[in-house]
Amino acid sequence: MKILVFEYVTGGGFSRECIPDTLAAEGLLMLKALLQDLSEIADIKLSVMLDIRFADAISEYAGAIEIVTIDEHQSVLEIFQKQVERCDAVWPVAPEMNNILFDLTRMIEQLGKRLLSSSSEAVAITSNKLETFRHLIQEQIETVPSEPFIAHEFQPIGRHVIKPIDGMGCERTFRVDDAEDWALVKSQLGETPYIVQPYIDGTPASLSCLFNHGKGWLLCHNIQRIEIKDCRFKLNACRVNEPGVNENYQALVDRVAHALPGLSGYAGIDIIETPKYIAVLEINPRLTTSYAGIREALGVNVAAEVLRMPQNQPNVPPIINRSINLLIDGDETYAN
């Protein structure tokens, strides 16, 4: 089986523009972790699209996998389609913004190739934070209240979070506590559609999961270290496989799997934890940064388990059980 790996940030999606440092660091981290897992599986051939600026970053795989380089003069979508047509299966990793992940996923489906991630139907819902909120509420899953953000109607009274309706990670996410903060933030918003949420004082965390036809398996619970500077959120680190198991985590994964049967393969659930409840912030129907620490934390080759599905249930009991700190430092992301 020939598998195409396309991580959008490092794979040419930004070939005609500068790549934000944090996105580049996280994208490369996920790409290298995925290639490591896939390269250890027998009877598959790997092909990867790569922005020429990252050519040295995966030099250890030169000769072992097919590397299709992209430069600023090429159309990444045209090359992607040609590469998809040459492969049996495709593993896309892309941001939800501007329907990027949805469009890639739909193309793979329409070309009749095996999709190693969530369906376009699931991506369509989870890529839109307002639609995600409405869907989860309908399924009676605890989530954070969300409304369309209308700048001229916004009242900076009490703490609020303003984030893009289709953003990823902490990009362009702001906390506004008062009128002074609002004066600083409003000029930075631009024309992108946003949502507004009440700020909840709790622990930001995530659940790394596998999904298959309405069933879900919890891999690990992760703690996110986020700072707020000049009203902007920034992810500094992630502690993968935080010690201690809360039985409510698997119960939440089960409910999300039932609510979104199109979730497939690896996906992440961002949550906020308080002493009284756990609320879903968003659902990421793709690899997340935490993925890069799972192999070292659990000893599980997640990619191998994804390939076992949908015919077989994944085998996810941890071989080892330790916590891994993923430190994100702008120019690079690394574990310690």
C-alpha cells in the first residue's frame, strides 16, 4: 500500500508566504512523529509532500521514502491531486481555517482513495466552532457557550474570549477583561469571522483519541501550558499523558464518538477542566501537537493502530506509562 502524507504547513501550503514560527514548529513536530510511526510499518511505501524550505528537516528519510518538494512557483493543490491519484491512501494534516482541511478531505473522498483521518462531514462540523457548539449542545454534551462575535455590539464587561470561528490552536485568540483590553484588541481582529465565549477559569487540557464508526478510545489526557500576553493566548508547552485517570474522560470520548460518527483515526478534544465540570472547547479532526509525545509516553504506534481500522478495533493499552513535556519555543518544538 502506498500512503501519501501531507502536512499542510510543511508540505507547501505556505510555499508563497512566510510561515509563522509556531505553526512551522508544530507542523514539523507532527510530520516527523507521523513519518517515524509509519516508517516502522511493514508492507507500505511512503510519499510525503515537502516545502523545499524544510528539505533538511527530514533528511534522515532521504532514500527511504519518496519526497515531493514544493517551491513558490508551483501549485500545491494541483500537485496534491496528482499525488493522491498515485496513492492508495492519504493522511492529511491541515488547519481547519478557510475550509483547507475540508477541501483536502473532500478531494480524497471524491478520488476514491482511503482516507486515514475523519470524514469531510465530520470536518465540516468541527472546523466551525459555532457549529461545533450547536452540535454538542444538541447532543447534550457539556461545552463552552459560544455566540457570533459582532464588534459594534460587544460590551467589554467581564472576561471574554474572542477567537476565529475556524481558527486552529491559539492563533488570533484573545482574552478581553475590560475596556482597556478591548481598545488593544479590536484593531487586531480584521475581517475574519469570530466567536465570543465567556472566559472560564480552569485548566486547559486535551484528550488524544482514536475513533472508528461511532466508537472512541482514549489514548491519553494532556495538560496545556498557555500564557496570555497583551491579551493574546500562546501555547508554550504540552504535558502529554498527565498522571491520573478520570473515568469521565472515556465517558466524554464515548459521547463525542456517538455525536460525530464521522470522526475517524486520530483526533483531539480540547477541554477546560474545573473542580465542578469538564467542558469541551473544540474538537480537532486531525493530528494535534500532542501526537508527537504519545509514542514516547505510551509506547504505542498510533499510526499502526489507525491502519488496523476500520476492520479491526485498535489495541491501545499503554506499553509504558510516563509523561512527556513538549516545549514549544517559536523556532522549534521538542520533548524533555
